[in-house]
Amino acid sequence: MAYLEIESLGKRFGGADILHGVSLSLERGKILTLIGPSGEGKTTLLRCLNGLETPDMGVIRLNGETVFDAAAPKQRERKQTHRAFGLVFQAFHLFPQYTVLQNVMLAPSLQRRESKAELKARAMALLEKVGLTEKADSYPNTLSGGQQQRAAIARALAMEPDVLCFDEPTSALDPELTREVLNVIRLLKKEGRTMIVVTHEMAFAKEASDLVAFLKDGTVAECGTSEQLFEAPRTEALKRFLMQTE
Amino acid sequence: MLREVLISLWNGFGQSLQLFCYTLLGGLPLGLLIAFGSMSKIGPIRTFIRGVVWVIRGTPLMLQLIVIYYGPGLLGRGMNLWGGGQGGRMAAAAAAFILNYACYFSEIYRGGIESIPRGQTEAGRVLGMTKAQIFFRIKLKQVYKRILPPMGNEVITLVKDTCLARIIAIYELTYSGQAYIKSDGLLWPLLLTGVFYLAFSGLLSVLLKREEKRLAYFE
Ligand SMILES: Nc1ncnc2c1ncn2[C@@H]1O[C@H](COP(=O)(O)OP(=O)(O)OP(=O)(O)O)[C@@H](O)[C@H]1O
Ligand SMILES: [Mg+2]
């Protein structure tokens, strides 16, 4: 059994089937990229994983444990000692009234599992990893978009999620800043983090992913290694999509 | 004479200030409760609270003062909810002012809360924060910053509104100035009350501006 198993996940918004029968599995330490045309449910899938939406159907299993089961949706609400999933948003959503360091420390500090000093050391190490040591005491509105996104990544990492999800983490950024953020994701891959990345950066998807899933009409139309999908697409839809994004 | 007038106005100002403080102490938290009620997921509660706010905001404060002060006594014969004397009148005035201002405050709170982008809540949820943590640790300060200017306006209006309490015979500032027209045929004590009002609202404006500056560091 794979580390992460998503089994026939379905989500409906007011009668419209946005996701149906989405099944994916991912090994620990691997990176999965989700590609596909706009409005096909990529964001919705990440939101379902992260508990921002409740799927109408399906099961999510992590490390052999059921994290979510549509047959018993209330179970997700039980208190977790650590996070199964983390999410980095397209628009960062940093907390503006807190410094970068405070942003990183806020959520873990509420869990009271470590001392302030330990937490601060851990947060500073995360900031170093994303290259923001100097900005620890700056407020988000003084940072560039790339810096904000890297701060958001550090904030998500501070909760030590098993699987870190990114929803188009660079689509609000210009190329220079995009590179900074993608480099951080590459670094995390080297560390062996399990990640799911929704992206329109095809070059990045090609180069960095262990697994690529093409989402079309609310379901996984094609899934495989990046060679399989980019060099030898099987479906017409994927061929067309790749042509357009070239 | 000036000394006598000043002492009298000072006492009147004391009454006004008391009412002002009671209104803020009671109205600010009650307003937040009403705001939550008006955003409740439970339909009947929401409708009821919004109805009350609509009535209170749509009728004069002076009318509410009179009803709240005299109403209980007229309803239950001999019922004396407010107690006698100046203390009872102040209690009734405070009740009316708190209710009235809480309704205005609640609309400001609600606007402020609803103006915070959804992404803030979602970022908190994804980090495993509870609803209460998200409100108090993330949204409250942002709401505070956003509502400070409109709240400031309400508070300055309140300074001047305290003079309505005279309708139930509270010896507030305006009342104590006007008394000299009848007793001594003097107008200047009344004009002097204006200086009190100006000084007080001026001081509040300065404090509010300072608070706005203090919060300018974000967004
Ligand atoms: N809360 C919601 N209520 C109703 N419809 C929704 C909601 N959220 C998403 N949808 C719809 O679901 C569909 C999929 O949206 P989603 O944001 O998941 O697509 P996406 O693949 O992430 O697209 P993009 O590449 O543009 O980000 C869209 O048609 C959208 O309008
Ligand atoms: Mg999306």
C-alpha cells in the first residue's frame, strides 16, 4: 500500500460534479504534480485534502491510517497531534499583523508541544532553509511576492505536515521570483518531503516530479512519470493541453 | 461667578463623562455580541437580532431614553426598575445608551469582520487553528484596524449625544450650562460648555489618530 492513497474522491458544488472518482497514490518522499486546464478541479482537490472542503465521496489514507472517509466525515474533526496535510496558497495569505517569524511560530505555539525557545530555534531554522533569515522580523507588506511565498512555505512546514500541498505557488510571481520559490521546493524534495504541487510551470513539472497527474473533467485522465506524460501522452486531451502550454 | 460656573459645569461634565464611559464599557462588548448574533448561522436568531438593530437604529435615541426610563413603571404599576434619584436615572440612561450604541457598533463590527479576506481564515484552518484561535489571533487585530476610523466617529458622536440624557433630568454638561439662562439670565456659561465638548472630542481625536498611526505598520 502506498504512503498516500486517495480513493474515488468526489466533490459536488450545487449539483455540479467538480471532482469524481479521483484516485491517486503517492509514495513517501515523492513529489506529485497536478496539471490540467483551468477550472478542472485542481484547487478543489487540494482543498479536499486539506479539509477546507468536505468531499462527498471517497477515502483518504495516509501511512495506512484513514484520514478521511466520506462515510464518516465527522472524524476529521478529532484533534490531530500533527498535520496530515499542509497547504501553500497561490496568494500566500500571510497574517499581515505579524512578522515573518511570528507567522511561522503562531500555529505551533498554540499547540504548546515545545518551549518558546525550542519553537523559535525551529522557526529560525525553517527561515534559514527558505532563505529568509534576514527578514525574520519584517512584516509581510515589506516583502516581495517571492519572499512572502517562501515565508508561507516556512509557516506551513512549521506544522510538520506529512504531505505538503502547493496550489500554483508561483502564478502570482514574475519569473525571477518564481525561480526562488521553485528552488525552495526542489530543496524540500531533496530532503525527502512528500509533496503535491498544482502548477502551470510545465518545465518545472517535467523536471521535478516523480509523478504527474493530468486532471480533466474532474477526474485523473492520465497519471504516470513525467517521461510518460510529457514524452508520450496517451490521451488526446493531454496532447492538446501540452500543445497549448508549450 | 466664573468660579461658581466652572464648578457647576465641571460637575455636569462629570455626569456626561460617566455616561460616556458606561456606554463604551457596555456598548463595545455588547455590540460585538450583537454582531455575532446578526451573523449567526441560525436563521431565527439572525432575523431577530437584525430586527432589533433595525428598530434601534431607525428610532431616535431620545425616544428610547424616555421609553426605557418611564416604560417599566407604567407597565407594572409601582414597579421601580431603576431605583429613585439621580442614580436610578443614570442607570436608565446608561441602559438606553448602551443598547443604542451597541447596535451602531455591531454594524461596524460586522462590516469589519466581513471585510477580512477568506484566505486569512483558511490559512488558519489549514494550520490546524480552531475557530476561536482564528478569530482572536488572526482576525481581531485586522478587524480592529479597519473599524477604528468609523468607531472613532461614533465615539465622537457619543460625546455630543450624552446631552440627550437631560430629557430624563440628568444634570449633564449642557443642562448645567443652560441653568444659568433661567436663574441669572446669562448665556456665556452655556457657550462655555462648548469649550468642554470641543476639548474632550479634540482629545479623543488625537488619541484615535495616534492609535491609527500605531497600527499603520501592517497592510
Ligand atoms: N465553493 C465553490 N462553489 C461552487 N463552485 C465552485 C466552488 N469552488 C470551486 N467551484 C467550481 O469548481 C470548478 C473547479 O474549480 P477549481 O478552482 O478547483 O479549478 P482549478 O483546476 O484549480 O482551476 P485553475 O487552474 O483556474 O485554478 C470551477 O468550475 C469552479 O467554478
Ligand atoms: Mg486553482
